[in-house]
Amino acid sequence: MKTLNHLLSPIEIDRIIGNADKTISSLTSDSRQVTEGTLFVAVPGVSVDGHKFIPMAVEKGATAVVCEQLPENMSTHVTYIVVPSSAIALGYLAAQWWDNPSRKLHLVGVTGTNGKTTTATLIYEMARLMGFKAGLLSTVCNYVETTPYPTDHTTPDPLTLNEMLHRMVEAGCEYAAMEVSSHAAAQHRIAGLHFEGGIFTNLTRDHLDYHKTFEAYLAAKKSFFDMLPKTAFALTNADDKVGEVMLQNTKAKRYTYSLRTDADFRGRIVESRLDGTLLSLNGEEVETLFTGKFNAYNLTAVYGASILLGWDKEEVLRHISQLVPVAGRFQAFHSPKGYTAIVDYAHTPDAVVNVLNAIREVIGKEGTIITVVGAGGNRDKGKRPIMAKEAAARSERVILTSDNPRFEEPEDILHDMEEGLDEEARRRTLHITDRREAIRTAAALATPGSVILIAGKGHEDYQEIKGVKHHFDDREVVRDIIAHES
């Protein structure tokens, strides 16, 4: 139970109609969850406007309503709070409801197109290796210390987000790392949170089905750094073309990391293998279990964030060698036939390029790469032909297959992808809609020394078809194939 005045204290208010000296029993933006004494926040959504449900919320017992526009018929028993932005207000209200848990943690946010999950997860793992209790909010799974909580979104809604952070505080966590998606930034899900630091990984084409333009996508990412306080650090990838742009308006202390130029934190690949990389970090060499330039960037960012959090440099370097790859991120499986299968979440053109380049750097020009790749349905169609083109340009063979078709026909998605292939590339490309059969075919084509890249789904253990999630795990399929080869 909270008082309404207390909950409203941090938010910007245009006007209040009614009595604000009330006790609130619950807080929600979902009218279905309203009970007697609830504060209901009417948020304009992507497909549905929460203002339409104000009458239902009042009928179910809401005692106060936060909104941007007043309803036509107002109840004399309800307090109406008019605000400039309900979405921003919800973030601050959620933080107040859960006693501002982010201010009791050293919270680091990671944003960018690729590398968010790995970087956030490794900061969480690094904190634990340093002897601290820590929490994680990520695409793969949320963790309160060692307790997992399944996740449906990269960044949860404000109420779930603050509840998870509260659980971390209750469990004694001192540090937390979280992915900050462009959707979450644009929808103000992180409003009201206090960050100790923010990290920018990179920016390439993604989520244009939602943001519509690359400029809007960039602006959503940048808004995260715009909101950081002057007490925070902002760590950006100096090698990315918009790395400096991200920090143009931040009040936070600015730092850079790079593999190519002078930076506060400089990484350099000394030696690369399929099972690891010898990496130099600010002149100190460390053996890691990660492969590829993209992972070198991730590890350099983790190193920089660790130092900026005040952790001992020698201890950080020692623990970097103990970090292990995130599930479904460049996860390698070795066949008794002599080939290697790599499962990776790469689902953007740039991510596919990064992973294939990492493989090529290790196996050289003479090695054979077979890429199994698809594209998600009901998402940015423009990237489909680019995905196929980039895969074909860096592989000897390509197998186009179903990913998460959602409400589209898989065949239509594959035809969109094939538009990116010229005649020569088409001759090296197979079209196998059934994903399991596509992976089996890749294994049958593989010879000793070959590398199979199975891209797009990584850690996911389902295929979403016509609104239903069917169990499917690339890693399970690969393990099954290899087990029958023994």
C-alpha cells in the first residue's frame, strides 16, 4: 500500500482533479488487473490506446487514473491526474511503488544492435566472479543472483522491470546489468531508473518494422544516453560510425573503447581460433574462450565497464579468461566426422557478416563454410535479401530455411531472401523450408574441416508459427545429429 501523493511526487503533472490524499492498493496499466483501490495508468500503446479502458478500470474499482486526456464521463469518486506522457509517468510510478530499487544497485545498461546480450551477461558474470551478488535482465533470461526468471521481452515493462530490480535488492545484489532495447527506450520503459553506466555496442539495420526509419532507430538508442545522470559513465564504441553521436548530449562522463584507434580502452586480437582468442586489453594479453572480432569488441567493453565500476584491473583481467560464451552465441559443436557446427543468434545482416568473418579469419580462404539462415516473419522485410546476399558472399554453400515465420508463409519469406542472390549465388544455395531438415542437409554436405553456421535463433527453444510457439532448439538438433554420427 502506498499513498497517492507519495507515488505522484516524482512525476510531471499538468493538473489533478479530485483528492490526492488517498491510499493506493495496486498499480497497473492493464485494465484487466484492476481491483478495488488501484491506480490505473492509461498508456497510448502501439496498437491499443489505454485511454479506451478508463471506464472499465473505474468500473472495476480504480480509485485514481493517470492519463494524458480526461475521459468524457468522469466519476466523482475517482482522482484524475493529467500528465504530458503517461508512459514516462508509469516508469516513475513503478520506481516509486517498488521503492526506487535502481538507486540501491550499481546498474549498467547496454544498448546497440548487436552484442547487447553478451555484453550485459558478461558484466553480470564478471560481478559474480569479483565476489559480488548481481542480477541480470536480458533477452535470454533474467537472473536474481543465481535464480532464473524466464523473459518474453529484451526489456520488460516498467512494473516488471522495477519488481525484478526490487527482487535483486531483496536478495542482497549490489550490481545489475540489463539490455536496453530500442523499443524500451522509445516506449519509455526505462523512465525513472537510475543508471550508474551505459554502454553502446554498435548500430546497424534492425527493427525498422517498428521504428520505420534508421534515424528514428538511432534516436531511440541515443535517448538512453541523453537520460544518463552526470554521475554515470557513458562508454561508446569509437569504431562505430555513430559511436560519438550517441554521446553528443549526454551529461554522463564520456569514455571510448576500440579495436582500431586510440581509446580509453583499447582491444587487439593477437591470435584467433574457433575455440578462443588471445586478446590484448590496454597492452595486457589475456586468453579468452571467445572467437571473432565482434566478441573482441564485447570483451573490450566489459573490460572498460569493469574498470569504470572501480574493480581491480588485475582481478578483472584474470576473470576475463574465466568468462564463457552466452548460450546460443557462437556456440560450437564438434562432430566426430571432423566438421564444426556453430549456433548463433545472428539475425541481422551485420551480425551474419560478423560471425561469418570471424569463422573465415580462423579457417582461412581454403576452408568451407555452409550457412543455414532464415528471417523472421512480420518483421523488417527489407533486411531479408540483404541477409541472403551477405551469407552467400561469405559462404561456399547457403541453405535458406524457416526461422520464426509468425503469421507469414515461410515460402514467402524465403522468396524475399532469394531476391538478394545473383545467378552464381543461387547455384550455391538450397531452399529447404523445414529447419530440421535444413540442418541435417548441412551436416550431410559437411566434410572434415568444414564449419556449419546455423544462424538466427541461437538460444531460442521454439519456432513461432501462426501465433503458436512449437518446441524447436537448433542446439538440440545439432547434438542429435552428432550423436548419431558417433
